[in-house]
Amino acid sequence: MSNGAGETNRMPIPHSLDSVASQRNRIRWVGAGLQLLAIALCMEMLVGVSAGLGLLLRLSLLSLIAFCIVMRLGWVALVALQVSLIAIEPRQNTLSPYPVGFFYVLVASAVIVAAMKAPETHRFVTDYLVSLFVPESNALESNRQFRFTIMKLSYFALQLMLTVVVAGFLLNRLPIGLQAESWLDWSRQNGQAVWPGALLMVLVIAILVLVRENAWRQILPSQASLYLRSVQLIANYRDLFGFERHRLRRLRKAHFQGVAKTLPPVKRPKLRRSSRNDDRIKKGMK
Amino acid sequence: MTFKAQLFAIAGMMGLFLGLVRGQPVLSLLSLSSLLWLLTEWVLFSWHVRFQFPKVELHRFVNGERDANRSLWAERWIEVRIRMANELLLYGVTLDVEDVIPENLERIAFSPINLTEDVSTEASAERKKNKGRRPESRSWLVRGVQRFMNDRDDCPANEVRLGLGSEHREWRYSARVRAAGNVVFPGFRVMFQSTHQLFRIERFVKAEQSFRALPTFVGAGEYRSLTKNSNVIPRHGVHRLLRSGMGSELLELKEYADGDPFKSIAWKVSAKRDQWMTRQYESEVPARVQFIVDGSSTSRIGGFGFRLLDQMTFVAASIARMAINAGDPVGGVLMDERGIRRMPPMSGEKGFQLLLRSLGDFSVNPCPPPSPYQTRMLDAAWALLNQRYPELLDLKVNHFPFSIFPVTPGSRTRRRQRFLVAGALAEIYGLSVREHAAMIHDDPAFARRLQDLLNNSGIPWIAPLLQPLDRSDREPIERMANLGKCILSAIGHARDNEVIVVMSDLLNCVSILEFVLPAVKLAITKHHRISFVCPTSTFLRPSGRVAVDFSRENSAEELLMVAEQARLRIQAEQLQRELHRCGASLSLSGEKNAIHLIMSELDSIKSGHGRLQGNLR
């Protein structure tokens, strides 16, 4: 339908699918496959229980891990590694991890994070492969994305390293597990049996206060108003429910007693159809 | 914290516990470092929410303008451009922004100004390729793979994802206005999410922009006159009338009577007949058009662009355009349950714009008639509140009393939803605690509030907002009585030589036409032309023959359409018979034929020729 006003009906121009785009699309799938294979192989190597299994079972394990990554179930990698460690790691008297164990945890954590981030890093892999194999692609854009992805990766590596180091420090220092007895002896000797408990309690309370304060500061004014409203409702709910029940019962009773059963009828005008007057009107018009 | 993060935390805690108990340092270290990593992610996410989220400021430009006082046109394209005002520091989080599109807009295409992190040309090409496929028909496995591949072909055009490196804070999309009325952009749905999807927060950023949508119309000159034009071209806006007056065209000769002006004496004829004869001239009057648009609730039921009212406004605007082009003034009466609103006769471009504005404002759905409570209403409100007020459905702030009953999970979920929706409604409408409690227990009161919410949010009058079968028996009678009053009012304000166009859904009211027919007869007696335009639910004129091809397999929709057409045809014949008896003409369906009919009526008036009586177009 055409329009009378000055504006024109312009259809938006769709993006054309050129050869670079199709080539890039193919590389995306190859990149995704390679990425999945790399993560799954790392996982398979880290999960030591599979070393003694047959090829078919190992392949099945490999595909299961890849499937979990595709379906964004990265936490399954953590569970798989934990189960493996429960099965194969020997029990020790100390919780201080040895250097190999430390390196193992670092690699395992990196693989877990990579599995969780696989859908996001997929684009980075694609861009990298495209810049290698398709020179006529948008190199500037790829370079820019590449730069940011390198920034992201270094940030995540740093974060990972820090968490593993802090975890190792905590396991070394805190009186938990088998170190508790030696720490208790040391504490008794120095007459400081209670202070760690008090310190921990203060720390926990401080963290809780911080968390609650943070949560409260994120609340919007409408949420605060709704919170007060709902608290008031809960406090007076029994009374309000009684009022409402009474009101509804009264209304229902009035309805059944027929207070306003029917509305007054509409007055219909009298009309004579095809009367002589109608014919006269028609003749007059002609 | 998402469910995925909860599972991750549980796995970490279990592993740490087992590692400590069993004395396995690597297991303990792995589990503890996982927990610490989760903690750092949470801290980072909270920092973003605390400091970066308030910086989110989005500007919307519709057709290149940010000013909301402009008008849009129904059935035309608009281009919406979104720009983020501030630079955000997004480390380890992504920001999903969705421009919430009103129901009166149909989203068409997406054209990113620059490539963002997850939107690319091949994604749009893939989207184009998969256009015919139904997304819901894909299996969960295919959907999972597509999500992994970052194929955002299911991603609607008005959404975008921003992250580190996506410096381009501007994108745009195209949309089409479905119908006249108003187009209200409520705001943006913003979601902060950690890149691993472990933490998530959703907010609605209000950025309301309201535009008036004017009805579309057919351009001038597309419809030619069906009658021959007169040889003498009258002045603009002046037409001949076959009644004696002071025009320039000769109407007849008559014998001289006392009081006739001397200059009108036909000297030659008088000499030939030997009798004083005078010339009678035709009248020259403007031909005016008066619309009566029936916007009662029955004509507003349906999706935008599929309402009977949309057909009526299209016909009214088209005829007004052509009549004003010919210099004829156009006025009208807008009628619905709220009352009668009269538009004085207007001419010129300014008058046409005023008329379109009145029609546009009239097309906005008012408060709907009450409808009984249904669970589908609650579902619709739940979805709407999740989109526009996600913060009010947060269980941390929206508490409700605990109860053991009902026991079944489905009923418990329904009860929980009702309490949460009632709380959110109480906050939105500023209700008292008593009214809040009434909504929880009183179904009609709750239904009324839900209807208000859905209607104010621009939801069309379709189920579950309104049930078409809920109308009372008195509604058509009252409507016809009001229509009769409107016609009488139009006659009261009319001069000679007017075309009264009544646009109303009369097909279901054939048996109660006696409320309208006296007014129609009065209009005919007063020498006006009266035409009825009756829109149909199928948007088609009922054809003369209804045939079903049984040699092939007919779908249920086809059979339903044929049955509906047959029903309409019977009703149309009855209606035509009744109106024809009074001398009025009828056009079914608000399409081009209706415009033809009215223009023919106007032409017959302008040329001073015979009338088109009782034609079914």
C-alpha cells in the first residue's frame, strides 16, 4: 500500500553474505572443534583414573567432557577432577601442597576456567584462525579484538594465580586439619587459647556486616518501599484476611439475595417497516 | 548468584571438606582455590553493580530525533538508534541491553553500526538463512550447540551484548508501526552478568518516550471518480446542487412570480412564449463529509493492526485526505463508551493534521471493560513484571506470609506468583495495605488491577486481557442506541448537501437496527447522503459464492475462514436489505471498496447527479 505523505517506505538493506563471511563461518566450526578437543584432552590427562582404562572408555570420557563444556556445564569439570583426586591422591599428614601438587592445581584450575569460559573464548580462537587463514578479513577489527582478548586472558591468569597462592597460604597457615594439634600446643604454650576464635568471630561478623551493607545499598527506593509494605502485610495478615473474608462473604450474600439482579429494560423505538412514508421519502428524493 | 554458581560452590565446599577430613592436600587446595576464585568473581561483580551500573545511561533516537513530541505513521518504518552515553569499565562482566519494544511496533531488522562483541555480519546472515525455521522446533542439543557457537540468530534485533573491547556504544534497528494510536517505548532491560554466567542482576532502566501514531491513508489521486465530471469546473470546494439557488448553471425555466428579480427574466423565451419566464439557477454549495466512527469496545478487540477500529481509521483518513484535497471540509463524531466527541468541519492541511491527530488519539485503547479473573491473566502479568519490574519480584524484598496450604507444587507456585504480583502491583499503583490484601483474596479486584497493568503497558485487547465472549447482552443495544444519537447529532450540526459516513460494526446488530433506522431516514429526508462502512473480522468482503474445494485437503483455518465468510455473507445481505429500504448505502470491510463508495457518493453530490442508493460494495 502506498502512502500519501512524503516519507518513503524503505526496507532495511540486509547484510550480504560474501565469501569471506562464509569462509569465516567454516573456520568458526573448526576452531570450536579444536578448542573443545584441547580442553577435553587436558581434562582427560588430568583425570588420572582414566589412565588404566581402555580406548573406548577413554573416548567416551573425552566426549562426555566435551559435551559438558558445550552445554555450558563447566562445573562438571571441577567435580570430575575432585572425584579423580579422591580416588587416587594418597592421604598425608600435612595439608601443605608440594610443588607438583601446586602446579597440578594451577593447571587444573586453568582448565576448569577455560571449560567455563569456552563459549566466550571461542570467538578469540576464531579471530585468531581467521587472521591466519583469511588475509582479506577485517584485520583491524581482529587485531583490536585480539588485543582485548589478550588483556582478558592475562587478567584471568593473574586472578587464577592469586587465588591458588592465597589458597595455598591459607591451607599452610590456618589451624585446620592435621595442623590443628601442633597449633593448639603452640597456643597453649603462649597462653593464647582463645584469641583465634575471637578473631575469627570478629572477622565473620565484619564480613557479614559488609555483605549485608552491600546488599542494602544495592536496593532501589521502590524495593525498599516494597520491603516495608510486605513486612507490614505479614504483620497484619491475619486481621486483613479476616476483614477481606467478611467483606467478600457480605458481597456474596448480597449478590445471592438479588440486590441488583436485573437492569432496567431499554426502551425500543417503534418502527414501521416499508411503510407508505418510506416510499414517499424515496419518491421525494428522486 | 545463579544456579550454576550454587552448584559450583557446593562442589567446592564438599571437596574441601573431604580433602580436610581425608588429609588430601591437592584436593583441598583445588577446592579451596575454586571457592576463592568464586569469591573474587563475586567481589568483582558486586563492584560493577555498585559503581558501574548507575553509570548506565542510554539514549534512544527515533527517526534520528530524541524529541518524543513527534508523530509516527501507522504501517510505516521507523529507525530506532540507541546510544550509550557513558563509557563503562566492564572487566569480567557483560552487559546485555534490550530495548523493550511496545506491542504496537513490529521489529523488523537489525543493522549494527559497528560490530560488537557478539554481533557480527555472519550472525545476521545466518539469521536470514534460518528465517523460515521455527526456533522452538530445535532440540535442546541444537540450541546448546548454538549457544556455545555464539550464534545469536535467535537474538532479537533490539538486544545487544556489550563487554570488554566493545567500544561501540551505538546500535540501531528498524521497526514498523502496526496501527494508529500511540507508541510508548518504556525503557531498557539491562542485565549485568559475569562472563561465566555465575552471577547475574537484572534491572529495568526507565527511558519512556511516547509518540502519537497517526493513521495511514491512501494518497490523493489514486482513486478516480466513477461519474463524469461536469463541463464547467466550479471553484475549489464549491459544488453544484440541483436545487434553485444563486449559482451560475441553469437549472430550469419557470413562470414569473412576484418578487423574482428582473435580471433573471429570460427575455427571448418570454418573447417566444408570450409569457413572462424567469431563469432558475442551481445552487453552489460546499460538499461536506461527516464521519461517525464507532470506537466501542467490540471494535477495539484484537491485536494492533487487526482491530476493526484500524480499518475504520484507515478509511476515514483516506477519505479525509481526498475530500480535503478537493476543498471539501471534513468533520466527524467519535463515539465510544467514554462518550461522544465532536470534531468540527476542518479543511486545509492543518485541518487534516488535526483530524489525523484526533483519530490517532481516539485509537488509543481506554480502560477495558471488566473481565473475570483467569490464571492466564496472572501468567501474562508475571511475564510483564519480569520484563519491566524485575526488581519488584525479588524474594529478598517482596515477602509474603508462609502457609502449609496448598500442598500441591502447582498450586503453591500459583499462590507464590499471586502474592508476588499483588505486592508488585501495590507498589506500582501506591495502594494501601488493605487494598493489597484485597487483591490477594478478591478475584475481581485482582483481575481489575491486572487488566490495568496490562492495558497501561500497551497490551492489545486480546486474551487474557479481555475475553471477547464476556460481553453482556445489553452492550449491542446500548451501542446501537448511542449510534442513533450520534447520527441525530450529526444531522443537527449538518447543513445541506452533506455526506454522513457511519463506520460501525453492524453485522452482529442486524436484529436491533431499529435504534438506528429512524435517524437514517431523517438524514435522507434532510437531503443528506448516508453511507455505512462496516468492517469485517476477516478484513475481506464476503464474496457472493462460498465454495470449498473438497478434492484437496483443507486446513482447519481455511475451513474456518470459509465458514466465517458464509456467516458474514448472510448477515451482510440482511443488513443491506434493511439499509437499502431506507435509502442508505453499505460497504463491507474497511478496504479500498469502502473508499470507492464514499468517493462515489461525494462525486454524485458534487456533480448534482442521481444518487447511489443502497449499493452493496
